[in-house]
Amino acid sequence: MLAGAATPADNTMTSTAAPATPAQTATTIADTYRQTGEAKINANDFAGAVAVFNQWVEADPKNTQAWYFRGAAKDDAGDYAGAIADLNQALQLDPAHAKTYYWRGRAKDAAGDHAGAMADFSRSLELDPKNADTWLLRGEAKDDAKDYVGAVDDLNHAVELDPKNAAAWAARGTAKDDAGDYAGSIADLNQSLELDPTNAKAYYWRGWTKGDAGDNAGAIADFDQSLKLDPTNAGACLEAGRAKLKGGDNAGALADFNRAVELEPQNAKAWYGRGMAKATRDFAGAIADLNRSLQLDEKNAEAWYYRGTVKGLTNDYTGAIADFNQSLKLDPANAEAYSARGMAKFGAHDYAGAQADLIQALDMHLDLNEADNARKALALIKMATQKKPVATN
């Protein structure tokens, strides 16, 4: 039955009822399409909602709301190009509709047109400056664009307009973390979690901020709670693994990285993390995981560096030197890589090369432990070269 058609119950009307005007009939039909489509959206049946709104557009192509609702439904369904096309049409019919700019901004942002999204959010706010959701989305867009001051300012508006919006507090917390305001970030994320203690992402971001602030134990607790609420978040698995590795819990880290690999087997960082966790005992396993990480992302200087380190531990100095060479091509400012390559060259008896790398590393200001090791190696090189000529490449 077409939406808007009479149902059997409608036939109970008495003959004395006044006939509906064409405008009233059109409004009733539009309301039926809208309510039916919205019900499907609320049930997460976005394809079903689009199908309903298709009928509405076909029945009344001059109706701004028909294009608007179909565009919003397409955005929810992940059809961003289709959403933008429909919302363009809605704006041709009504260029002063704030929510249409809001939804088109959402679709543009998801499609990667961040500048276009920002422009649409700004236009929406010119038309409706009291919409907390628009301030929220523009603030998040500014945060993504690394305009942290602007992001916090927009999110201040979102929080002021809707202080019960947990997502606004969480977004401001992440923006403050990006801006280096860790205390402010944690306070905002605390508030977000008071409003919505089931928000896995808020625990994740608070864990991230605590890690940035040096509270590794607190970071682990938050990442673990995030994973209890959403065990499918590979990013939380990665961060939990890194924090546990930093805290010396290799077994816990390995378990988290295993889960990350299972969830996202094409994620180079997951294989890299697991390779680091295995490196304390399982050199072969570590190298295998780092091989896979580099197959997926050959531009990761840290992965080359770490695989070189593991190869050095297995006395594969030639392989280690090759990996350190690649790491330094990608990140020539890494003093630790020069130091590690110098150690590998020392193991390979290339004393001249080792000396040059270790001196370079010291000139680049290694941390105290690395610097101490480099000086010890240089002393050993001096002893070795006093007994025989310095080896050349």
C-alpha cells in the first residue's frame, strides 16, 4: 500500500466531515513519508529509509523536506556523494535552511572535503547560532585540521548550549589533549563519563590523555575499561598494548596486540606492536611480525629500526645495518638509529663506520643511557684499533 493511501480505519469517517483541501492532503502525505522514513532511521534501517524517501521525492520533487530527509538518510547509510547531491537540491529550493548545511557539512567531512564541510558548518551557524550539534561538528573539524584553539572555542559553545551532551564534553577533552592541556582534557572527559559512563570512546581518549600526561597505570585502566565496553576497537587494543609494554607487562601487551591483529589483520601498526612485544623472548616471531608490518607499510621508520634492533640481537649484523639504513632514509633525525647502526657495525668489525655513526649519534644528543653505551663502544673501538688497522668499508 502506498504511503498516504486510505486504510480501512479511515472509512469510519462520517459523511458530515469536511473534505480535505489539496494542501491538507499534501501535508498528510508528506507527514506519512517523513514519519515512516524517520522510524526506519531510528531502527538503523537506512536503506529502508532511503527507499521511503525515494517515493517522497518522486511524488513531490518540489518538496524541500523530501530532498533534505533523503540526503540525511543517505549520509547515515554512507552514501556521501548521494547525500551531497540531494542536499544540494534541497538548498536550491531553500537556501536558508540551516540544518541542510549541517547535514551537507557532515557528508562532505565524511567524504574527505574538510574545507567544504567547515564552510557548510559556518554557514549553518550563521543561520542558527544556537545549534549545539553544529558547534560540536565544526569544533571536531577544526581539531582534525589542527586548529586546536579554534576547536576548543567552538566546543566551548557546544558545552554552554547543551551542558548535558556527553559527546560535546568528550570532543572538547580530546581537543584540549591535542592542545597540550592534559589536566583540562581529563576534567572534560571525566564530565563526559559522568553523563555517559558507557561511552567506550571517552575512556579511550582519557586513557590516551593520561598516557600523554605520564600516568601510564591510569592509561592502562582506561584502555581496559574501553575494551570491556567495546571489545572490537582495534585502536584501544593497540594503545593498551603499548601502555602495557611500556609498563613491563609483556604478556598483557602481547594479548592486546594479538586481539588487534585478529580485529584488523591489514593494520601495520598491530603487527608492529606485536613484533615489539615478542622481541623480549621470541626473536623469530618478532621478525616475522615486523616483516608483515613492513609489507603493509614500508614507510614506517620505527618498524625498520626495531627490526634492525632484533636482527642485531640475533647477531645478524648485515641485516641489522640494512634495516637501520632504511630507517635513517625515512627519518634522518633519529639519533638512536645512528647509535644502533654504529653498534651493528661494531659487531660486524666495521670500526671506522661504527665510530662515525656513534660520534654522529652523540652529536645529535642521545639520552643518557644511549649516550653512555655509545661512549663505551667508542672506547672499545679505540682499544681494538690500537691493536690492528681500522677496518674500512
